[in-house]
Amino acid sequence: MKTKLFAYIIITAALAWLSGCGGAGSDGYSNGSGGGSADGGIGGTGVISAGLISATGSITVNGVKYETDDAQIFMDGDEVLDDSSLKVGMFVEVEGEVNDDRTTGTASVVRFDDNVEGPVTSVDTDTLIIEILGQTIVVDAQTIFDNSSFTPANINGVSVGDIVEVSGQVDAQGNIRATHIEKTSSSILEITGIVSGLAVNTFTINGLTVDFSTAILEDFPGGGPVNGNLVEVKGSSYDIPSNTLTATRVENKDRTIDDNVDVEVESFVVTVTANGFSLSTPFGDLAVVYDGSTEFRGGAKTDILIGAKVEVEGYIQGNTLIADKVTIKENVRIEVAATGADGSSLSVELRNLSLITVYIDSMTELDDKRDTPVSTSDIVTFLNSIETDDHIKLRGRDIGNGQVIAVELEVDDPEDGKLDEVDFRGPVDATPTNTTSFTILGIQIDTSSTSSFKDRMENEIGRSAFFGSVQAGTTVEAKGELSADNSIDAEEVELED
């Protein structure tokens, strides 16, 4: 049995898969019915991996540095001579081999396809939202603005009418969470997504009407698109009042793959069921099922909520991803007093934790539990109402350099006598070199006076056993007292899933 997979799903499989596929197009994708087996798996050397470029000079994707000297590189379907067009923040798919060290490899094919390209029709610098071809583009602290294109290199450098190319991931609400934004001089408008609402000569992609009455149609077995097809649309004009793109070319991007192929996906949770959930990808939802053998990291099953970002490793059966491991990306929890907030920068300041910057965006769930709550849904007004000593509870995602994007933010009145107390949970930065301290998001956790060391089942295990279990990436919860030097004197530390 075969099932349809979409680009941006990370498929870890033997390289023989591609050679066994029929009908590869000029961009290196295969829409054919042929498909080979996947023998390599996640532990093998052959891999197809998709993710954000975190470094260039070759490219680093999903923690692996791939040499690209001999790779074929496709930018929006067109082959280019070298990797100079690939930039940090772009979402790419890499086909190649990974060395035994699991940190280096060699790419044979690299593909980049943007989510949307077209004229900016609106910019909201307060809520950090841009609109292009009727699509909502959410900007956050992780978004990279191409420095050669924007002055300044942030949302304030974007103007209505600019033609821009956006790369990112689609969240549970259908918004594009931008990771790379770049100006372009191209007159071609582009969008990639799933066909819905098919009618005579029109269909929609995430609310955008596509008129394909005069378009060239490519790689459609039945001669034309059907609902559910993954397509790339290139157009010549966009009508704002009717939110309609006139297409010049529509290409079918559907791909097939055999059951039992190992898959890794990083995306946003759309729905939650009793034994699984579904993930929102730029091209539709993917059902995930877990069982008693599934390993959870960064949290427990109860932490899998709609809108959460997770990474899943497993294998495909039918239309379902059977999860071997689920890593919850919203692995930061902080409960502490505030020193204020800044509506202009959409950030919250935490008491004696100035090394951490907490950012709020349009997708953050805000909850005001103060006796006199703010009666508005406006983010800026809400943040500007936060006062020194207000009690903060937040759940968020670590994006590096001490920056956290809040998924949930709760504000309550100050807790008298508890202003210096903190409950802090997150991934350990580096494997400890002693048995007295470690750091989380740059914050030193001092355990010199800690009286309680617990394992993941809340059993007391003692100092030696605790530190023997802690390494880089281990999630730990620390409760204790704040120090003025951006450290925490922990009274209790506990290993977390």
C-alpha cells in the first residue's frame, strides 16, 4: 500500500528509494507510481531530511552539516550552479548520506521551495503580521530578514507593495510562521498548498482563489487538479478585492512512498485524540498514533495540546504515522514574578532572569487572572498592562540565545512573600562538569543547598544519581530562590520527560 506524503515532511530512508521511483521531474521530485523499499531507516547512512538551514558554508540541517560541493541544488524547481542561494532560515529538503558521527554528511540533492511569493498587501508592526496573497505571515524572534534586502532587517523594513519570498512552517490555524523573508524582483507570483473547493476553472488554497482557466497544467494523471492535490501555482496577477490569483502554471507536487518507510516530522498539532494527534504541515494534516512503546521527550502526553510544536519519528502505515519517539518542542515552563513588559517589542521581562527574553506573538494564548483584568484582546494593550511583581506563568519554545516564544502566558496578581520564588523548567544547555550546578537557557542552577533530587517518577534519587542522568538536552525542573546575578538557588530539582 502507498500513502501520499508532502514535501517538508522529513523522510529518513535509503537512497535506493529515489532510484526506484519512476518519473522524476526536472526539479528532482518524483510523481510516479514506482517506489522502492526503505532499508536504511533513521540509523542508516542514506537519508532524505527536511528542515531549517541553521548554518551555511555547506549547509547544516537538523543538526547535520552537509557538504554540498557535488550536490544538485534546486531553487523553486530550477537547478542552480552552487549553494550560494541557500541561506540561514530557509526550509530545505536534503537527499544524501550521513556519516557515522551523525553530525556530518554529504548532500546529493538540495531542494528549496518557498511557501508564498508576492506583493505585501498589509503590514502590522504591532502584532508582527504581514499579508501576502491573502496568507497571514506571522513574524517572531526566529524570523530572519535578509539583510541585503531590508533596512532595517526586521518587520519595520517591510512596506506594502514589496515583493517578498517567504519560507516557513504552517501552524494549526493555517498561518505561515516565517523563518526566512527576502525581497525579490521577480514578477512571478507563487504559492504552494492543497487544492480545495474545486470548481470550473478555479480552486482555493488556504482561502486564496486560484483561477487556472488559462494555466498550463503539469503532471496531473487525470488531466487536471482534484481536491487534495498538493500543487505549486505560479501566477501573473493578483486581485486584492476578490483575493484571486490568476495562474499561468499549476504543477502537481503529490509524492508517493511505500509503507514502513521511516519518517521524521516537525510541525504543529492540529487535533488531539485518545491515542494520538494530527500535525499541520504546509500541505495538509498528518495523523499520528502512539502506543506504550513510544518514547516521549521534552514533556508527557498531557503536554501535547492543539498548537504545540512537536517532532515525531516513526514509520508510515496507510495514512498514519506510527510514532516511535515524540519530542515536545514547547519544553520551557517558567513561573516567576515579572518586572514588566514591553508592548512595542512584544516581550515580557522576568524578575532576576534578564538573560531570558520572552516573546509574545499573535498565536500566544493570553490569560488574565488578575482581580482587575484587562478587557481587551489587543496584545500590545495586554502587555503594557503587566506591572512589576505581577505573577507570570508561561509555556514556551526555546529558539536559542536565551530567547523563548510563549505559547501560553498567564498573568495574575503579585504573590506576597513569594516574589523571589521561581519554578523553572527547560533543557539543560550542556552536560554538567561537576555535581553542584548546571545551566538552563543560560541560567545557572546552583544545587549546593538542594535538599531534594528526584527522577522522572518523582522518586528521591540523591545527588550522584541525579547528575549521572543529566546531559545536554535533558529536561529538568528546578524550584528555588532567585538571585540577583541571574542564577537560581535550587531547593528541589527533578528530571522530566
